[in-house]
Amino acid sequence: MKVLVTGADGFVAQNLRVHLSERNDVELVLFTRKQSVDELYDTVKGVDFIFHLAGVNRPKNDVEFTEGNVELTAALCLAIERTGKVIPI
């Protein structure tokens, strides 16, 4: 099973990655803040499950919160919809 972890460099995600890497039935696909939202569709189309852990937890302003949480989650949902598959998050 291919599993996407968004926010893959974050504290919670790093611990999840360790746990999932111990499983023989999981192939990890990582999405970090270094990647563009434009890459989401190509990233999502090949996965079976998503742990969506990306987000901004200490924003400097409302815009940063909206971009890092609301807009990223909306883009992820749109990318999933575009695949035509049911991908649990």
C-alpha cells in the first residue's frame, strides 16, 4: 500500500514515518513544505491512503494560517477528487 504523509518533516510525521517504515506492506510517499502545491495531483494519484499532517501551527498572521492550512487542505481535496479514486485521509 502506498501511503502519502503530508508535512513529512514535522514532529508528528517524523514519528509516524518511523512506525510506518517498520511495516513491509507500506511504501511511503512524502510531501514537505519544500514542494509546490502544484505537485499534489501527481503525488496523490499514485497513493492509497493519506496522513494529512501538514499545516501552520504558529502563524505570524491570518494569511499565513489560511495559506498553510485552509488552502493546502482544499488543494489536497481537489487533487484527490481529480484522481477519481476514493482515497481515505
